Amino acid sequence: MIRVISAFIFLLLLPAAVLAQSGDWAGFSEGSVVSPLDGCTNKFYYYKTTSPEKQPLVISLHQWSADYAHFANSLAAQTKGKNWNYIHPDVRGPNNHPKAAGSDYVISDIDQVIDWAVKNLHADESRIYIVGASGGGYTVLCHFMKSRSPHRIKEYSVWVPITDLDRWYHESLARKTRYANDIIRCVSQDGKTYSAEEARARSPLFMTTPKEKPASAKLKIHAGIHDGYSGAVPIIHSIAFYNKLVRDAGGTGEALVSDGEAMWMLTARTAQPGLKAGRKIGGRAVHCHRSHGNISLVIFEGGHEILTDAVLE
């Protein structure tokens, strides 16, 4: 079982050049926009609904080492199956250079792609959804915290996200993975010198919470309880960020994940006795469920993954 999960994680984080195969994007169109910040061409795949009535718009963000051509876990097939509008943008490609990793360029690219989609697809502007897993989940949270787009996002769906690049840098060093070097290349000008200050500046956990966002948009955070053991991003990333937002929104007490419960889940990899959530998501048991207003956290039975069949429910 561990080998199967590890193989899945490896595939999840591989570059798109390895995973993308001819025919994956059959039935989708390719487009592009040019960034007003630096003239960079931002490519994307998209699907336009054939319905005579306006349909929801799903913006799916690629993972840490991928680009817009990465098809696995993109939700492309699921969204097209619903005949909804869909767009899968490049947002500066793999996170291994200064203009990637939650930069102002990334946020601008996403906002520009949403502008394009609203103008060119038959989209219901009251039902715009942004979704991402792993590095894509990290980018979704950066957009939630930094974007000032005039378009109202109905829901941000986030799976196994990185929320603290400084923590993840040290976790990656300990695991001897290449992500530590990727982070260095993102947060330094010379590509060699690590900057903890810049890593924190690019981390959703340390960004200022926009007071209006939690009131107007749903933010759903999901993490597999075995992530960090069989995956690349320990669940403390999701728990800490959820608690930050809830505290910033005035939440206290049972709305938060206590330090004791967090420690129990991190070490025992199951719900604390007496606190089993008693529900399921995508057929998986839920070990922890918390919510405050539009903000929610689900820790489910699983690893570093997105439950693709559950996302669009």
C-alpha cells in the first residue's frame, strides 16, 4: 500500500512534460493572454460550455512542478462531463524561479485569465470556482489572500496545500527532496542563497487576511491525514492556515483545531478518541471537520491527493 501511495505522489509532482500525453486534451481548445506586467505569454487549455444557458466557470491551477499542459488531476474531464466552462492556465509554470511561487506575476496571471474567461466563455459570473491541489492548492491560497480582482469567486477548493514555504523548505531538506532547491530558486535572486524572509513573504500563512474575502467566498481546505508520511506536505500546513483565518475572522473555541488535537492527528494519524467526525467525503472517512462561517477544514483518510470525484459535488 505504501508503495502504491508513494508512486501516486511521485506522479502527482512530476513535471507536465513527463505526464502529458497526446490526446489528453482532446475536446479542449488552447488559448493565451499576454501579461501586462512583463509581456509574458500565459497559455491555457479551456472548454466552453455548449449549453444555451450560462454555466459555472472552473479555474483549475496546476501543481508545483507542472504547467498548463499537465492533465492528471486537472479536473478537465470531470468539468467537461458536466458541460461547465473550464480553464487551466500556466501561471508561470513550475515553481522554480522568482516570478513563480505566489508572486505578483502569478496573481496577475490568474486575474487576467478570469477576465478572459468571463468575456469569452458562456460563464455564469455568480458561480466561479478556483481549485488546486498541492502546489496548486498553495497558489489558490495565494490568490485568495492577495487578489483584488473585481470578479466575485464563489468558492475556493483547496487540497493538500503548502501554506508555509519556510517550514516546507526545512521539511524538504530533512526529506532530501528537490523541493528545497526549488524554493531557493524562487526566493533568491542568485538562485543559490536561501531567504527565510522572502519565503515567509510568499507564504499564505504569513499574508494579511483580506477581511472581505471570508465573508463573500467559501474557502474549503482538505488534507489527507497520512500526508507528510506518505506524501510531501504534512497536514500541519492546512491546520495552521485554517486556524489563522478563523482567528482573523473572530472565531474561537470549538471552531479551532486545538494544539492537542493537531498533535494527536500528526502522530497517531487518526482522529482523537471521541472526536471522530462521523462523515465521509468521496467515500473516505473524515477524521476532523471544523468550520467557521465560509471557512472549513476537512482532514480525510488519505494521503497527498485530491479526491477528484468529490470536488465538483
